Amino acid sequence: MENMTRNDALVEMFLRNKPTLDMLGQTFNISKQRVSKILRSRGISIVKGLPSAVQDAIFTYAKQHAVDRASAVFHVSSTTVYTIFRRHGIQYSEVHPRKKLQNEAAAMWSLYQQGMTQAEIAQRYGKKSPTTVSHIFHRYGYLPIPERTVRRKNKRSLLTT
């Protein structure tokens, strides 16, 4: 380790500690772009600062599980997971987020028709509020009719819609 060059030390530190490109740049007093160039010249593939070994792990995991789950486990965005798939030569369009949401909307609508409230559906699917479920229904053409009591402005009578 005595005759190690700066670039060798940088690569070794990157592979051992998995720091960000910014951290490496600050350690060696160079820019993160230079760090990226050095790593690429040594055959280390970078996707948003991810070494190729991590990319391979994400790829393997996402093939067996959903992209959303892989992105949550590895703390990367689903776009990064899709990029890794493209780099491995696989188009992952069959599980496009919109298609997934459309399938989820159909499942939600089925639960709604079985008598579940929008609040219960929101909680089950991890949505922020029942309003989110309502927006999803409207976006995909499911038009729920909320049962509620509406008070008129003159407050004389109550109407049920």
C-alpha cells in the first residue's frame, strides 16, 4: 500500500466504504466529476453514485420482486432501478408506474363496490387520504357517488344525495 497512487487509493476507498462521489472528491480534493471519470476508467460502473456490485444486487432483487420494493430496500428511486434494467438490456415497460396505478385503481374500485369506504381503502393502500382514492377513481373513469347529507344555505331542510 506504500506505492499506491491517488487513483488506486480512491478506487479502494470507494469499493471498501461506499462513500458518495462528493465525499471522495472532498477527501482527495478533486471534483465529483473527476472521481466519476477515474472510477469509470477502472471499469467501475456508476449510476447516481452506485458501484456496479450494488447495481447488480438491485437488478437481481428487482427481477424477483417489484421495482417499488427494490427501490425502497436499496433507498434509490424507481427511475434508477429502470435505468439499471436498461443497462442490463431489459426494457421493463410492462410494469410501468401508470399501468400499475391503473391496476391498483381497478382493485380499489372492486373493494369500494364491496362496501369498503374510501378511508379504509386509502389506509390499506398507503394513500394519504380518502381524497387521493377519490382522485384515482375519477382519473380512471370510476365515478363513486358519495352518500352524504348536504345542508342547504337556508338551513331549512336537509337533502340526501
